[in-house]
Amino acid sequence: MNDWPEAWSDDNRGRRYGRGSASAQPESPRVMRQVRRGQPAPPGQGAYGGVPQQPQYVDGHGSGGYDDYDSGYNTGQVYGGGRGGGDGYGPQRPAPDWRRRIKWTAITLVTVLFVTTVATYFWADSKLNREVDLSKVIERPEKGEGTNYLIVGSDSREGLSDEDKKRLRTGSSEGKRTDSMMILHTGDNGPTLISLPRDSNVEIPSFKGSESGKTYQGTGRQVKLNAAYAEDGPELLVRTVEFNTGLHIDHYVEIGFAGFANIVDAVGGVEIDIPQDIKDTKSGADLKKGKQTLSGEEALAFVRTRYALAGSDLDRTKNQQKFLSALANQVATPSTVLNPFRLYPTMGAGLDSLIVDKEMGLFDLADMFWSMKGVSGGEGTSMNMPLAGSSGGNLLWDKDKVKQLVNQLNNDEKVTVTGD
């Protein structure tokens, strides 16, 4: 017995091949067609005349005269693959176009920066409190070269809680009065910061009431400068300064106690070198001599101190100039300008607390801060209004020096006049 079908033997196993069929007889042999390219096979070398000699393959090509013979074997090339060839395992991802990516990244960054800048500008501009109308000021002197800012620090308690008033030692007086007044001139010969002592003796001129619109004729009345603000607000103060100096005021800027302290805290404190120990129970100042960083509460006490100083109000104005310049310098540092987590709180605190004239813009405000920074950096001049003495507790200005100073400012010349 063997394993072959009936009528099959091991002897004819090598001559027959193919699959079985349903017939009792083995099916006839099947011939597998050889695939060739080129010239047809010579007579007698066909499928029934014998098997052609198989070529030897080197790198997928035939040899021995049969280079055109196609054996049907895959030579390793994958058809339909990626355009770049690759390793034959599928489509290949094209190399990244870095130049294109860099270009679009730059365009995106510039667009985001532009949109952010524009949005910030309109946000900041909308927060400015433009409450002072300088068009109500009458009989104004002619405008000179450069720009003149009247900067006023008021003792307004607006926005302060009872706890804040106690902590900042501000008291609870109603209304508001001027606590400090300065003229900042900006031009081509460096900025000049001039303090106007609050006890300066001035004449109240004719003026138009800011609320009533009624014109009040001047009577030659002599008062302290801060009384002008108390009588009819910023417009009368500007009118009085212009009348007594002959200097045209272009812009008005005012800040109260709360706003001042908030700005200082928003920038993380202000570093300043205090020339002497200061202890004043009225302002709450308790500071040691030397370089140190003041918080908002400490800074407010420092600029308000007068009774603990030998020169009283004159020394206080010098401290105010020094601190405001240091504050402007701190606001303009990269650590503030380039840090949005510090810049926006600082801008918010400052813009919320500033009161400016109706024509004041953000670029004017920036010019003011940069000029004050220049004063602290030694690029400008800081001084008190030149004085000639006092009378009845009022400080008298040196009229000749004041006239010379105003002429230099109006002509935007380098200031050579000195003050106390």
C-alpha cells in the first residue's frame, strides 16, 4: 500500500504533477508559462521542448546571455511608493520647509504684538481722567518753545477707606488741597523740574469760575499759592501760576494720596537714598539714613514730611522732586516695561488715579515720565523757584531771577538760573 491515489505509484511521481481532479484518471500535466522579454525562444526550446537554462542573478539582473529574462521575482523596488524613494516601506513625509515656517512665525508674532499694542493703547487712553478744562483759563500768556507740565500732588482722600486713612496718617479732612506743585519743562536742552512751594506769595488775578462760568475781577489780593487751588480748583491754579510767572502751561497732571501709594506698590517699591534719619509723627515717617526701597505707605510719609526737616517746606519740595524722579526711573526700567504682570498693574494704578486736562494724551504722559526719569539720570535740572525772602509766613519770589528763568524756558534755552 502507498499513499498515492489508485493507479499511481512512486515510479511515476516525478513525471506527473498538478492537482487532483474528480476523475479516476490523473489529469494531464499543466505547463507554467515562462515570461520572457526580447527575442522569442529558438525552435525546440519552447515550453514543450525543454526547460531553458535559468539565469544567475546579480543585483536583480540576469547573466549568461539572459539579461532580458524576467523571472517574476521582486527586485526590492516598491511600486507606488513615495516620491522620494525612501526605504520602500511606504510614502515618505517631505522635509520641513524651515524658511517658510520662520517667515510665518515672524508674521504671527508681529501681528500679535501689533494687536496687543493697539489694544493696550486704547485701554490705557480710556482710563485717563480728563477732567480739567484749560479752555476756561482766560488771558493766557503766549506759548513758548517746548512743553510745560504743571504737576500737582493733592491731599485728596478719595478712594481711601477709614483703615487706609489711619494707616497712611492722612486724616479725614473733606475736599482736597494742593500738597505739592511743580513745573516740568521738556525741550531740546534737557528737562527742568521746578518746585513751587505751597507757601509762595502770589496774586489772585481775574478769572472765570470753573463751575459758574462767571468772571471774577482781580483785586490784587495776595495769598499763598495753594489757596488758589482751594478756592476754585485746577483751572484757577493754572491761571494763577501763568499770571505770576508769565509761563504758558500746556498740560495739567494731578495725583492724590491713594493713587501715589498704589503706583509705588505696583512697581514693587522705589529705591531711594535718604540723606538723614527722618521721624515725623504727623506724616508717620520713621526712616533711617541710607539707600533703601520704600513701599507705598513709606513713600507717602516721606514726601509729606516737613516738620522734621530743617528747611521745612523747601526741604520737602526737594525730597518730592527726588522721589518723583526715582519713581519715574523705576517705572521706565525693563523689569517693569517688559513684564506684563508688573506693567499692567502699574499702568492701571497710575491711570486710575491721575487727573489730567482734556487735551492730555498718552504720548504727552509718556514724555512727562521720560523727562522726569532724565532729571534723576542727570540729564536735566531740578530746583526750587528762586526766592527773595519771606513776609508774614509767605515766601517771596525773586522777581528778577523768575523773569530770567521764564525767558530761558520760553526760548527752550539751557537753564542757568539757580533756586533755593
